[in-house]
Amino acid sequence: MWTTPSVAPITDLGLVSSFGMRTVWYLMVVFHVLANSSFEAKVITIKKACEMISDLDLGDPFIGSSYTHNSSSFEINVLDWFASLWEIEKNEYWGYITTGGTEDCAHLKISLLAHKDKPAIINLNIGTTMKGAIDDLDLVLKTLEEVGFTRDRFYIHCDGALLGIMIPFIKQAPNINFKKPIGSIAISGHKFLGCPIPCGVVITRSEYIDVLSKNIEYIASKDITITGSRCGHAPIFLWYALKKKGLIGLKKEVEKCITNADYLYDELRNAGIGAMKNEFSNIVVFEKPLDDKFSRKWSLALNENIAHVVVMQHVTIEILDSFVSEFVQNQSIWCQDGKNQPPCIQDQMGVANCACKLHKPL
């Protein structure tokens, strides 16, 4: 069981003064406005924040740089929180806050056997974008062992995007952490945590970074990051979100999202609409609506014959009921003359999840 992650309290003057009390409190107000206001207010707030506050993180956050107006202290605090969540000691990890289907193990085994003379680099999805599928880390590790790949001959990256921060709070979900021989984990900070600036958090083992980082004289720091320069506002937003929500708050939000996603899936199936939901996911996939206006109104992501809804913290049962009711009513109108029929989604979601004329149970 992972230990309790923590972030420095909002009243930590040592942390806050290193950046500027006025700036930190202003960004906290910005975060609150973005979470609780209208779209117009959000646009105005972001514009003002960008005009009033200039902040940049350069190089290695653990070393610092010659650019003093940065938020590295907040960045390290957030990284420590995720290091604790993913069970790796502080002196064994390195990371930074970035800017801006399931693995077929049978095929993986064949590929490994065909290239036994080469090391393996494997990227695992901890929640695919469209369907929320989670690759089986334990099965991948078992496959590597069966083929004879020792730990020094493979590198596994876990792309957590949305579900990476949710999985640790879900009972019975697979353990994805550094207790297992993985190389790195990354999540998106602008998804579940709601950072208003697109960003990510990546944690890796320090042993991999030590041999790659190099000194950059003009910033007086080492750098191994991809972009070099990074937004300095993002670490403060993430720090504030983690502090404000806390472990209990995050757990409640995760449980709400999963429970409501289960509810949406059940309601769609009960209404005769083809749908599926992967275990431990808050993404519900269903047959593509026949009317583009309906899809645009509900901002549905479409892919061939399917669409999906990502059930986030703000989504209520009332919203889901309204969505399903409107979907069912419109579907009866779309199909009333017999010319239109719900699309077949067998190829994308399996016959058991399809409700087209051919596969719908009698």
C-alpha cells in the first residue's frame, strides 16, 4: 500500500515567499475562478493572468537555474507528491512538469522472440483516449520474463494521461508503481486535476537521467527536458489543486466519476443503445448518434461508428439523465421512417456490445 502523499501547506511561507506571496495567491484565485465560473469569466481571467504574471521554469528543477523568477519549489513539491503516490523514494527518482486499446501480449511475445538480440522499449497505455482501456502491466512483465528479457534489457513507460492519477484510488485496480520494474510514469495535469494550462507530470528513475543530463552554462543548470523552457504557472496550479482537494477529496472525486460512468453505461444499455465501458475507467463508449447537431451540442468525440463520454467531476446524474433522454428521443426520430438504423459497432466494440438491427437481442 502506498504511503500518504502530501504537499506543502498553503501557509508554508518558505515555499510561498520563494516565488512571491502576491503571485501565489493571485494564481490560487485564478484556479478558483476557472473551476467555478462561466466560460466568459474563465477567458478574461486567463488573459489577465498571462498579462500580469511572467513565469518560466528552466532546466533541472532540482538544481535550479540562473533564471530566478521560477516556480521550481512548487514543481518539486508536486513531483514529491506523485513520487509518493507511485511508490519511489525521493533520492531514487527524477521528474519535471511538462508543457503543453490493450497491449496484445501474444504478439508482443512473438516480436520479442524475433528480436532477442535487441533491448525492448515498451509504452503501456493506462487508459486509452477513446475507450479507456488499460494495458496489463503484470502480463507484460510475465511475458518479458518468459522470453528471457532481464530487467536491464527492457524499458517500460506507463502513459497515464487521465487514468494514471485515478487508478491508485480505485479498489481492485491493478498496482502501477515503481515497486515494479517500470522506467517512468506520466499523467496529464490539465485533465483530472483541472490545471487550466495544458501540462503533464513525468516521473522516472534518477539512474536513467544521470547519464543523459548535461550542463547548460547560460542557464546555470542541467537540462534533460524536451522543451527546455516550461510554463512556471502549471506547478503552482497543480500544487494548489493537490492541497485543496487532498487525498480524501481526490478519492471521493474518483469514486463519483466511476459511479456515474457505470450509471451512464447502464442507462444506455437499458435504453437499447449499444455501449461498453472498460473496467476501472470513467469513459463510456457507445454507438455514434445519427445527427451531427446532437454530437456537437454534447461535444462528443467521434471515431468511425462510435462516440464516447468522459464522465468527469462536474457531471451529475441529472446531466446524464438529460443526455440519455435526448439521445433516445432523437434516435426514435432519426429511425422513424426506416431509412436510418443505428450503426453496427461490432468491429470496434465487439458483438456483445452492439445493438444494431443484426446484433440486437430479440
